[in-house]
Amino acid sequence: MEQLVTALRAIGEPTRLRIISLLARGELTVSELVSVLGQSQPRVSRHIKLLASAGIVERLPEGTWVFYRLADHGQGQKIAQNVISLLSDTDRIMARDKERLDAVKHARTQAANTYFAEVAKDWEHIRSLHLSESSVETALRETVGSRRFKSMLDIGTGTGRILEVFGQQTDHALGIDLSHEMLNLARLNLELAGLSHCSVRHSDLYSLPFETARFDLVTIHQVLHYIDEPKAALTEAARVLAPGGLMAIVDFAPHQLEFLRDQHAHRRLGFTDAEMEDWMRAARLGKISHLALRPKTTKENAQHLTVKIWTGERVATPVSAREKA
């Protein structure tokens, strides 16, 4: 009862009700809330701190930035959802907040689109060397199957596309990336797709800020060839995979296209089945499978890339005799 009273006291203030209404429309920073609410940053920060202490909102550090969102579990989530159902968009103040929020989101969208336009040419060049993204996504869906997942983690989420691909199969999905620009673009894409149960955050793939065995599905899509220690990243990804959970890795088979290393920052020119399967077994993954997706070779694409999909399931850790006792 004490927790409930604390939460109700936190909510029972006009500005904090406005904040809850705004966060119901997506994650926001304090500076974005300041722009919408027209109040000072210290004042908005105090309101946010009270809501966070009451378990109504969650704090998501992202480098030098901090995003806030409504709690996605527990009593705080239930209280927030009930309060939101009572709020009216026709309220004059709420309607004005929405207009200002739309302007803030438009500015965020413009910044994300500008960044994406700068890197899109490089991506299009690489995509022209292998099967279309839609073909790869279709094969990935078929490989993963139609099973339902309680929780999903997409490592190196980029634009959030893989979250969109499996969003309807998961109760809760999370994507991580180191690029603030990409995370903003992913937030926009997830919002446009109506996937409110999917979110993204800033995180290092070598040191995931999650407890062991948390996720039922972990995906690593076109990430490993960019990094120095792909085995270490795969091992860390397997750590957060629940027993019986599925890991799906999409990357390139070995190739000789050196320009990808020189011009596009590829550290590795693909991976063999043998090395990938060795890494997966060392990370206690079983039922390993692999699929090759080769484009048709023509005069125009004499140089081409074969996309590989590797999957494996997390093997349950055996119980020792001492633990049984």
C-alpha cells in the first residue's frame, strides 16, 4: 500500500501528468521534454526524478544522453496505463503538448534522415553484391520459424529493421547499438511500425548490461564482420540467451573483396562454417545449423557476396552432484 500511495502522489501533479502523457508516445530526453513543456530543465528533472523513484518511468542512459520511458513492467506500468486511459487528447494543454512533441519528433527525424542519407550510398553498394534484403529476411524468418518468444535482443540493431521483422513474434524486444544516430533512426522506425513493445538502448556488445539467460531470441545481423573480436561478442551474446533459446547470426561467407575492408571498415572478410560453429559450441550452443544464400552470378555481379545464416540453441547448464544435493 505504501508503494501505491507513493506512486499516486507522484502522479497527482499537472506537469507530471503531462510527462506521463508524453512518454506514452515514446522515449524522450529531458531536453526534449523541456522543449515541449516550456519549463526549466532543473524543474523538469525534479519531476522526472519523482516519477522514476515511484517506479512510473525508467531511466535509460545512452552515452552522455539519458532517455526516459514509461515502466514496462510491475505496478508502475499498471498505474501508468490506467492513468493514460483517463487522459483526454481534447484537453487544451494536452493538445498543445502533442503539437510541440510532433515538432520535436520532426526535428529528430530530419537529423536521423540526414545521417542515413550520408551512409546509404555505401550500404546500397554493398547490398548490390548479394541477395536483396527482403530475400535474406524471408530466409531468416523461415529459419527461425513461427514460435513465439517472450523476449528478444537484437545486437547491433542499426535501423531497428530486425526488431521490425520479429516484432510480431515477441512479447518484448530490445535492440542495442553504439551509434546514437542509428538509435534515433531505429526509434523512429519502431514508432512508425507501431511496435510500442520494442525499444532500443545504447550498449556495448562486449559487455551487455543484462543478467544471464534473459532472452529467448538473440539476433546478430551483419555485425560481426565489423568488430575486432567476433568470438568474444558471440560468447557474450550466448551468455544472455536463456536455456532452449535461439541465436540467429547473419553475416558473409569468406570472400576476397578487399575494398570492403579498405573503404567500408570491414574487419573480417566473412566467416567459415567451421570457425562459426566452433565459436558457437564453445559458447554452449547446440543444434547448430547453417544456410547459404547465394545470388545468381552474372557479368554485372561477377564479384558477389554469399550471405550465411547460422542458428544455434542454448544448451541447459548441467546440474552438478553438489547442486543436486
